[in-house]
Amino acid sequence: MKSEAGLEQVVTIVEKIRGALARRIVGQVQVVDDLLSCFFSGGHCLLIGVPGLAKTTLIQSLAGCLHLQFNRIQFTPDLMPSDITGSEILFEERTTGMREFRFIKGPVFSNIVLADEINRTPPKTQSALLQAMQEGQVTSSGQTHPLPKPFWVLATQNPIEQEGTYPLPEAQLDRFMFSIEMDYPDYEAELEIVRSTTSAPLQPIEPVCTLEEMEQLRLLVTRIPVADSVIASAVQLVRATRPANASCPEKIKNLITWGAGPRASQNLILASKAYAILDGRPTPDVSDIRRAAYPVLRHRLVRSFHAEVDNINQNRIIDLLIEAVLP
């Protein structure tokens, strides 16, 4: 994919994906675009929303559109790392009596992995998945097993219940490119949801693009040019989240105890490239940085005691950051 011809092909593919998802998912247009942007940028995603918002259905439908293998892992307090990555099993050859250990792959060996309620399982099990996310491989008994490509992890968290959970540390949250908040549908969308899901059974989603087209699209995201001014805007925004930095606005310093690192700057640029491609534009601009700021920075900002007492959430802090740095 190159230049205008490549962009036209991307727009065609994206419209096919959106059209296929619209037959299964009502509304949630921004969430769908954020998911596509994260996937095409090669990052992993944290999806936050209350139960019943069709998070699993959305991911299953997206996997069907892209013709990718999908596995869902329900994280529970008794889940072990080997339940995710796989384990060595002793096999015996009946004819010869020979015995040998063979590695049986776990559910992480899939193109799209939905880690449902990742904060329900202890840190030891969480780290097994996070290592696979970072390295793209699993090691067992000294043998390294590469994960399939593409490999995309979507982890969900329930924002309501926090009893009996193991929240991800900030260093591990930083491995997720996006944190996407999924809200309730509006009235018209909920009417359509109830109408469409209580009548005829849903039709299966057919693939709308090939693996080769997806790989070319993801490669295009890294090749799209970005102006130095846009890169500077991304770096300035991230540096403004660090209270000890001179560029941090005074009204922000009391709201944050810990800001984002350089990985956030990288993800802002990658996300802005993906947003531009989804819209059929040859290069991103500052508006794409503003758009990407919320999913990229939301889970990387540690609020101060003052922000918690005044009930100022991460989205409001990002609003103030954008007003101060990217007016």
C-alpha cells in the first residue's frame, strides 16, 4: 500500500469492517474506531465498562471481520499461569512405550485474546499474560514458543466492583497502548439493541479482508509521514503530565503525582497516524493528538489526593492539559 492508492484501499477496508460490525453492534462508533486504531498500530488495549455492554460480542465480531482466531480467557482468583500459556504434558507412545514431554499450547496462542476481568486474578497470573504481550512469545521448560501474528490482547476491567480484585500496577498498565471507556448506549441505540437481539437470531459475520491486507495496513501506519510540529505537540503534551517538569502547568501539578513516560509519546504518534488513515488522510495533525490523548494518557496518570478528594478524574485532567498545552 502506497500513497493515495493505498489510502483508498484502506478506506474501503475500514468501511467494510464498520459496515459488518454495525450489523451486530449498535452505536459505539468511537469505541470501534479506537479499537481499530489500536489494532492497526500494533498495541494492546484495556477496555473498561460495566457488564452487559457487549464487550465480548464486539471483540468476537471484530475477530470475525478480520478473519482472525479468537480466544476468551475468564480471569478468576484460582487461574494459574499455565492455564494461560500452556504446560508440558507427559505422553506415552503406545506401540513403543516411549515417553516424552510435549508442550500443549494454552489459549494465549491466538490472534485475538480477550482477557476478561484481568484484575480478578493474582499478579503472578497477570504477569504471565503481560510477558506474552511484551515479548510475543512464551517460554516453557527452556523452550521458546512464538505467538501467532498478529497478536492482540484486549483486557477488560469492571469499574464497579473492586472487592477481591488485584489492580494492575502502573508499570504494567503502561504496556497497554489504549485504555478505552465503554459507556451505556443512548436511548435510540438501546431501543435498537433490544429490538434486534430479541427477534431473529444474529447472522454470523463474514470476513471482509485478508491477513495480507491487514499486515499491509499495519505496515502503512508505521510508514505514514508525520510533521515535526505534530511530534513536538505529542512530546510537549506528555512532558506536561510530569509534576516535576517545568513545563507542567501549575493547575495540573496538584492533580497528578506521577505522569506518563516516553512510551506515551510514541503511542500518541502511532495512534494519530492510525486515526488519520481511518479517515483517509495522508498525514495526521494536532487534532489527532488531541483525540488520541484520552485513550493513551487515561491509564498513565496517577491522580493526587487532592484530585481524588475533589472527584477530578483522568478525563478532566486531560481536558485541562489539552487546554493548557494544545489550545
